[in-house]
Amino acid sequence: MDIKSILLGFLTRQSLTGYELKKRFSISFSFFSGASYGSIYPALKKMEKEGLVSLQLEIQDGAPNRKVYSITAAGRRTFIEALKAPLRWEMPKTAFLTRLFFFAQLSPEEQQTATRSHLEAMKQMQQQLKSTRSEIEARADYYQMQCYHFGLRFYQDIIRNLSQVLQALEKPPEKNSP
């Protein structure tokens, strides 16, 4: 799903500010997709022009005014259409696999160091995802929990594959096999 559809999805549940949308995005999608204020606010502005969301300015004493976004009927229809649309195959972009393809240009030590580094980074990502469990469980519905568990399995698979690559790299080249 694109940023527009994801934001509309969040707004189907309740009206939110850009800051709240960013926070929800970070909690829910940060392990699978990225979004910054630099992409969220332009998307909100465009969706407002398209009539998919409405903006209400809440005046606050002693604090900055809040811009609260709500989904419109057109926005809800657009979101449902996006949700029902057939999924397109998205080619996974894996920087590690691209590097691994050219590892013959590195020394065995450099190959192992690069692989260990990526393996540790993936373990940290998995640990960060695990650490959000209680916060996610407190807010997530059944389907969001399925997404969370899918993410845990996704990182576990990457860690297993990287561990196998590292084991193969630690063997002398004549014994390496796929």
C-alpha cells in the first residue's frame, strides 16, 4: 500500500494530527516500511485537496494549534478500493544479496565481517520489534497482530538465512556449497 492508503486506513479509526499519524506509522510499520514527516504532510495536503480528508484547526491556549485530519466519505471509498485491489508483486530489494553476489571481490575476512554486521543489525531489528509487543497488543486488532507475528517470522527467516551464509563463508572455499 502507498502512504496515502495507509494514512487513510489510520483515519478510518479516528481523526488524528500529522504527529499522531507519524507515531502510529512508526509503531505499526517502521519495521516493514518507512515514512517521514516529509512524506506524511505532503500526502495529507494532497489528500485534503482531493477531498479524501478534511482538516480542522483546533486552537489551543499556550500551545501550538492542532491540525486534526478526518477521513471523508470519498476517502473511505478510496481506502476500501485500495484495500480490495489485487496485490502486485513487489520485487524485494535486498542490499545484502546484491553485495553477496559480488563477494568474490572481497577477502574472506571482509565477507564474514559484512555478513556478521548485517546479521547483528537484523537481530537488533527483530529485538526492537519484540520490544514493542506489549504496546502493540494493547492497541492491535486480530489482523494487526497477524501482521506483527508475520514480521517476527520475517526477521527470523532473514536471521536464519544470514546465519547459514556466514557458516558457509567460514568454511574453506573448496568445501562451500549452496
